Amino acid sequence: MSTEAGKRIVVTGATGNVGTSVVAALAADPQVSSILGLARRVPGWSPPKTQWASVDLRRDCDLVTLFEGASAVIHLAWAFQPTHDAVKTWRTNVLGSLQVFRAVAEAGVPVLVHASSVGAYAPGPKNRAVDESWPTHGWPEAAYCREKAYLERALDAFEPNHPEVRVVRMRPAFLFKEESGSEQRRIFAGRFMPGPLARPSLLPIVPDIPGLRFQALHTDDAAQAYRLALVHEVRGAFNLAAEPPIDAHALAGLFGSRVVRLPRPAARTALAAGWGLHLIPASPQLFDAVLRLPLMDCARARTELGWEPERTALEAIEEMLRGMRTGAGMDTEPLAGRKAG
């Protein structure tokens, strides 16, 4: 590991789905001497070599003091909700991230690793994979994609103004692990959806919606890519996803279900009704975006980072479903395990 990444690493959003995996990966690395995890609420979880600080990016924070002397900042903090109030998520995700970028430069941190997403990409093909040069305009109607795309533009301006900072942008697919099952049920399906409904035997059919073909990745595998970005002198964007791409037939094989064709307007109408009644937190605009996201080519991560996922996309989804059924979680606020009966 290079000296710039070998000592003190600061991780924002360190208690969430990705943050807990990144902190664990760094804590297991003998060349990382200390980790400062930033989160709104200090967790009970105590991984090795890790200290915690309470930071709320919705407000002005003294991030410069926290970042001073850091070898790298890994910026993961993100708010998915409230999906009915885009101003609130913009305040945390965009304004908070801009505050992080400024503090990195002011504190003289040599490396910034930023969590972008497949959601930053403009609509693209489902029958072939695109590399990191694909446009990152997002799907403008979905707040998540809008925010991820805006931060891509912000980094486009940041990098030439701060060439002394090595900026890496990670663009992972949908990230799952068992411990995130309860959180992801609350974020996407709603806190009132019973966890046992995630049992494959209770899903006799899988809807085949035109355009519903996406990629997934185990969160721990994504965390290794973040760690490797500190090891190698790389810059720029990296796509992260596991095989195979997920569609209705892949899910039907996982669940032992049969595939039933469902028109896109029917699926969207049902989702929009649930979202409008505040029964489902996932917005119909995000559904529109998922149907348009391109498949990603991850050759650059494999070649330049030496990265290879250890689990398939289906294994990652299986873990998440198991976590939903059992109410799995961790001793952090975002990942608190809760089983809805």
C-alpha cells in the first residue's frame, strides 16, 4: 500500500450498508493504522483500529479539523429518504457532499474516493455492457439519479482545480448483504412489509417487466474495491458489478417460480399508487430509472485494481432476502435489525 493510504483513513457514512463493509475491510488491512468513522449517530459496533465522530452533513460541519492528517477520505454518506421531499435529500446528499469535497482540499487530503453509482448513468443498453465513458446525466426525474449525476459534474470541476487530490469515483451496481436486509426492506418496500414475505416459497410468480434487467453486487466485494483504490495509484471512475445480470428469468430460477409477463404501465401504476399513499417508499420515478439503467462493463476494475467479486449477483440477492426474513442487522442505526411480522 502506498504511504498516502497507509495510515489514517476517514470514512463518511461509515455505519450504513457500504460503510460497515468498507470499515471492516480497512480494519482487516495490516497497512491501515487507524480509521475515523463519521456518522450522524455513533454506533455500538466497535471494529478494530476504529474511532467514531458524530457528524451531520445536513448542517455546516468542521470537517477540515476531522480530515487534517488523513491519508484518504472515502465518502459514502447518503440519505435515501424521505423520497417525498427531494429538498431534504438534496441538502444531505448534494450540499453535504460539496462540503466534504471542499474540506478534502482545505485539509490537504491527498486521496478522495467518492461513492457514485450506476444510477449516475444516462439511459443505456440492456443487451451489452458500457464502460466508464458512458454519459453520466442520470435519469432526471428520479432524485437519486439526479443527485448522483450532479456530483459527477461537481467532481468534473473539482479535479482540474485540485490536481493534487487523487479522485476516484466508484460506480457500483445495487449492493446487498445479509446485514442490510432490514434496512433495505425499510428503504424500498416500507417498514410495514412483513419480512417473511421475502421467502422464495411465497413468490409463485415473478413479473417480467420490459426493461427490468439490472446488475447486483455483494457489499463486501464492493468494499474490497474501495480498499484497492487506496492501494493503487489510480484515478477516475470504476464500474463495479458481479455476474450474472439479473432479470425475471434469473429471479424465477432463484425462487423456483414461473415468469409472467407484466406490462410496464401496469407495474408503474401500482407502484405510483402505493407511493402516493405513502405505503411504499420507493418512488415510481426510481422505478423508471431502473428500467433504463445500462449494464456496466467492469473490465477496468479487474485490470487496474486487480479486483474480482467473490460472490455472484444471485448470491448477494439471496443473502439480502435471508436478512429480510430474519430481521438481520448490525449495531448501527441504519442497519438496526428489525423483523416486521
